[in-house]
Amino acid sequence: MSYDLIIFDLDGTLADSFAFFVSVHNQLADRHGFRHIAPAEIDALRGRSAREVMRHVRLPRWKLPWVARSFVRLMRAADIPLFAGVGPMLQQLERSGAALALVSSNAADNCRRILGDAHWQRLVHVECGASILGKRRRIARVLRATGIEPTRAIYVGDQITDAEAARAAGVAFGAVAWGYATRASLQRLQPAHLFDAVEELALLTA
């Protein structure tokens, strides 16, 4: 199926930030009072939802906004690359006539810096600074701003919470297998599409 509106997540979907997340997790844990993650735990935790990970590290939900702000500040000094092929893929989607948008828990300045001005200008609407558990409302804002029906839209992300947000907003979910969550955990959610390579995203308007 082709879509008129393609909404992207940033971290783990367009931007290769997982290694950075792992590198600062224990620093954030010390600052905000939750558990460290040992290297041996990482692969197993990638198969769990954000809520399950929060329970595992004993991070209460009320602390999440403060942890997110600290993460965003640390990322401002980091060099986060886009995944290989993201640039040509976005160009191709734009040329096909699809409207492109972004819903991210990252800050707008980080998103713009990571994407670069050329790709940022391709976006018809941007919703940054969303809680990882509150993206449904941001997706709904994109739909209202663009006037595109939910049945003609898809949210592309890499985490279980992205799938939950997409379905709550009434849009399709496209899962990418190269991000934070494991392919198997995403496949269990039965997404409308499961992508194994960046180039496959260009098929969303085919």
C-alpha cells in the first residue's frame, strides 16, 4: 500500500544513536537514581518494551521527563550519524509526492542538527520533545496539521512504544529492524510493514 503521509521517528529509525544511548545510560542512572545496565543485559533488554526496561532499571515514570532532558543535553555534544541510505531514501519519497513529517522524543535542535538543513526542509511538519510514552498525541497533531486521513498515513519507528502510538492514533505502523528493538520483538506486533533495509522505505509510495 502507498501512503500520502509518512511520519518518521528519529533515533534508531533515521539516526544511528543506539551506541550513544548505551554509552550514557549508566551516567544518567547515577544522576537520576536508577539501576545501571551491564553489557551482558543489553541484547535481552532490546526485546522488551520501554515500560519493561523502566521497571527493570527501577526508573519510575515521574522521573522520565528529567532523564529525557539530561539525555538530550548530552546528545547536543555528540556526533550522531544518519543510517546509510537515509538521504537518498528521503529524496526519493519527497520526489514521489509524499508528505514527510517527524515525531521524535528528541529536542528540535538535536533533530535538525542530526538530519541537516536539507533533510529538515523536506519535512512538512515536525513534533519534537514528545515523551516516549506520549507520541500518540503528537501523531494526531501531524494529522490535523496536514489534513491527511489516518488511513493514508504511516508512522515509521523502531520501538514497541512507536507501534502502540501509531495504533492509538489510527495510522499504520512500519517497523524498522535496525534500531533499538529487536526484529523479533517488532515482528510479534504484526506491523503493517517490517523493513530490513533503509532502501525498502522508498516502497512506501510505490
